[in-house]
Amino acid sequence: MNEGVLNFPLLLHWLHQLIEHLDDPRQPSNGTKFSLKDIVLGAFAVFFMQCPSFLEYQRHVHSRHGRDNAQALFELTELPTSNQIKNVLDLIAFRLLFPIFYQIYSVLLRRGYLEQYKVLGGHLLVGLDGSEYFSSNWICCDQCSTKTHRDGSVTYTHTAVLPVLVCPEIEHVISLAPEFIRPQDGAEKQDSETAAAKRWIKGHAQGFDGAKITVLGDDLYSRQPMVETCLEDELNFIFVCLPSSHPELYEWVEYLEGIGDVEHLETRGWNGRYHEICQYRYYNRIPLREELPAVMVNWCEVSVTRAADGKTMYHNAFITHHFINDQSVAEIVSAGRARWKAENEGHNVLKTKGYHLEHNFGHGQKNLAAVLLVLNLLAFLFHTVLHLVDSTYQRMRKQRGTRQGFFHDIQTLTKYLLFESWEHLLQFMLDDPEPRIAADTS
């Protein structure tokens, strides 16, 4: 394998290296048939192939050819069962899987693949947003959050903050290590999205290899404790800031508008569908809250109307630590609006495009649900990286059109045919007239 080429074999090699450093949580036993490597890779393969029955299909392939695609594509030795995978993964500390996310990020950064994601004078945008990935009225564990309803019934949930690198002009988001919303030792209150987001910042802010980072978030994040957390860790921020949640700030805006100190800018342009008018208001250094001490933030507002009929198409306001002027306000607003990509290109893709984020793949009693989510996110990250760097993968995705169609073809082919490698599979999908069955090496 040429380690100078960022491709699927190299990504898989890094995953193998990570697994080699994991401590097997099982007690040593002569009855242990499946290695920890086979357990973790078996679960990852299901998510990467977007096929819950992938391992079961490979048992049939193995019975016909003496070898299977789980071995050829992912380098498994044996095929564990679903229950065996769940029982072992429930015991693994999910944070031990996080390093590969930053290993991949670091390589993308060093090799220049993230240059296209940089805005605002070289900043990378990290969208923070929480998403529920498990909900039940009867299945629960000690890691569940709970909600008691008026009728006395209880809903048990698992939720996580799923950070992603985003860019206003780029469709694909790049997954980073998540932070789970779960009961915290010594805490009197239930965990929350903002508390988890602050833990993520404290735990991961120093892992960006010196890159300048701007954190994006909705109105939930535009409170002083979150702003202070960002500034303490030398992160900038752009958070939605609404009048309903910040009445004192908007009293200042109204006063400053009245004395003519609020800056105004209007631009006109073609957005690809219609002519639009963008009207901006902004002011630098305004107190975030009435209570002292109050952090001073920079505030801006945008209203986008359709030129033809004056209909308002978008309206929002943001706070930031970026200095705002006529030259920067449009880019700051564009970056702030990109937080929607965390939901649209992140959460929604994970929920509706084959990753089945909200499907209960397994709950367990300790870490199973969290470990499975991390492996699902890692599969999503692998796919995104391949789309960014692998020309063959790019050609195949373009040729097939949709994500679902691409993976449906892969699932069908690997269900019946044996391939020598990931490259062999993609090349066959591109132009091979006939399948080449790999030699029996068992």
C-alpha cells in the first residue's frame, strides 16, 4: 500500500491501527472465538456498506467461494454474529475511537484538501448541533436521558452533539468526533446540548493543528457561558441571536438605531434563480446581556427580499467576535447561515440517505448505542473523504447519480460476487464487462 495516497486502503489501515491499540474488554478465555478486530470491523463494515445484513450475506458468499467480501474489503478473519458484536461493543469506551477522526482531519489539513473550506481570512467553520439517535418508551439504560410526560409515561432518549466542518459553497460536510448528551457524574441536573457543546469545545479545541476555527450554532448557543467558553479556548463564533431570547441586547440596538449609530448596507445580486436585495444592519461591541459582567459582542442582521415583488425570503441576526464592516458583513452572514448544513447535509443525510441514524441498531446497557453511532459517523466520514480525494470513487458516484443508487449497487454486487479489493469492486462497476472471481486463498 502506498501511504502517500489518501484512499480507502489507507483509511482502513488507520482504522486497523486504532483497533490494535484497543484493550479487549473481555476476560481471557479459550472460548473467545472472534478477535476484537473482527468485532469492530464487522460493525463498521455494516455501516460503511449501508447494509444491516452485510455480514449475513457474506456467510453465503463464503459458503460458495471459500472466502467473502468482508475478508477481501475490510480484512476480517472471521464473521462474528450480530449478538457477539453487540455484547463486546457494549463494553468498549467509545472515546477510544475518537483519535481516527482527528487523524483524518489532520491529513486533510496538511495535504491542502481543507483550503476550499476556509472563509473569513482562513477560518474553518465548525457547525454544532444536537441530534437524537435513539428513543423508546420502554428500552432504557443508565446512559439514557429521560422526559416524563403529563400522563406519567417516560420517554428514554440518546442524543449527541454532532460537529461537522462546513462551508457555505460546498455541499459535503466533514464529520468530527461527537460529544454525547448523557448523565454526568456529580451533576444535579440532566445533561443538555449546550453543556455537551461546551465539553466538546474544552475537549477538542486544541486538536485542530493550529487552524483558525469559528464555531456556528443556533440561538440556543448565543448565551454568555457559551461565548466565554469559545473565547477561553481561542475559538471565534457566529451564533444566531433572536430578539425573543435577548431583549436587553435589542433594546441597545433600538437605542443605537435611534441615534444613528447602527451601520446599514444594501446589496443587489442574482442568486441563480432570481434577483435579490440584501439589507444588512450591524454594530460592533454591544453587551450580550444586562447582567454584569457582560461580554461585548459584534451584532449583525440580514433581510433578503426578492427584487421582483419585495417578498422576504430570509431574515436572521447573529452575534460574533469577527469585526464587522461593509466588506465583511456579507461573508459573516453567509458563514452564519452555513450552520444549516450541519442539519441538512449532516443530520438529514444520516437519517434519510442510508445511514439510518435513528434506527435502533442496538442499545445495550453501557456503551453500545454510543459506539455504534461513532462507527456510523466514521463510515460517513470515510465516504466524504473518498468523495473529496478519490477520483475513481468520484467517477462512480457521478456515473450512478444518487447516494442510495450507488450503495444499492454495491450491496447487490457484494451479495453475489466476490471481489479482490475495494478498488476491484469500483473498477468493475465502472467498466468491467465480466466479473473476475478472486482465487480461493483459504
